Amino acid sequence: MNEDLEMKNRIEIVEDNDVVRDGLKLLINSMSKHNVVAAYISCEQAIKNLDKDLPDVILMDLDLPGMSGIEGIRRIKKRNQEIHLIVITVHEDSEMVFEALCAGASGYITKNANHSRLLDAIDEVQSGGAPMSTRIAKMVVSSFQRNQNSPLTSRETEVLELLAKGKSYTVIADELFIHKETVKSHIKNIYFKLHVNSKADALEIARKNKLI
């Protein structure tokens, strides 16, 4: 093997969008200290070739054909604890963030992050850090500041927070990638759990008890 390649960080990409995958590969290979050893469209392919590729860092999408990125992270970490996994996704809802981090992800970067942030994230995880987009980091911090005895699920809390920002049911559905009817169902459950009949009362109780 070429000695220069042996010295480079071995990066693997798991992303089913051809344009995004090729763009990430081009960006990472443009850095002299990194080398993309493999790029796959599914977790199944990545896991199958894990022992051959021996990646130091894996950039993992969450929405993938077949096995989800979260399950892929869980299985890869079970196989090799030394591999750092950075989630690269469009999702910013707390439920998916926490599932990914609990599965073993070392960082969580959204696809709209600039190129330098992504490259910095790779360096950061290898130095023992946990890189996250600003909004994700705020979400993690705020989750610890909330009332840990909240009767609401993480998704219901998200819906209530968006309601507090004046977002409509349609906008909430779009932002959380769920159906409008699902939003209505969550709000119905929120009202029931907080023993209220209106948005104003729900928000008043939620703020008073630090549920949001």
C-alpha cells in the first residue's frame, strides 16, 4: 500500500443520494490528510465490508434504503467501538438526534452545514470531541434544562415548542416530516396529559412547569 495513503485518515461515506455522496467524496479527498476508502448507498453494504475498509470515521445518513442509519450505527459500534460515526442528515428533530447519539454516533451535522464545518467535525471526533450543528447542540442542552418528569413524549414536546413559536399545523407537519393529522393527534394527547382544552392553557402550563 502507498505509504502516503497509510498516513491518511480513512473515511467512509454511507449516503444513498448520488449527488450528495459524490460531493462529500470530492470534498473530503480534496484534503491531503483524508482519504475516502469507500462510499456506499446502504448500511448493509458498509457493514459487509467493514473489516476490509477499516474506516476511522464514517459519515452516516439516516434515511437509507433497507436498514436505517440509526440501526447501522448501532451495529457498527457493536462490531468496532473505535470507529467514529458522524450523522449527516436533513433531520433536526430531537427524537432522531437522541436515538442516533444513544446508538453510538460521535457527532450530528446537518446537510446544510458549510464545508469547513464538516471537515472540522471529522478532525473533532478524532480528537475525542462531539461535533454538532449549533441548533442540535442547543436542542441537547435545552433537553437537560427541561423538567425531566414531563408527561409529554419528546415528539409532543417538539410539537408544543413549535406551537409556542406560532407555527401552524401545516408548518409543524412539514418541519417534523410528519402528516398534519399526526400533528393534530399529538396536540390532542398534549391537551389530555396537561388537562387543558386550549393552546393558550397548554402553553401556560408548559412554561410554568418548564416542559418547554
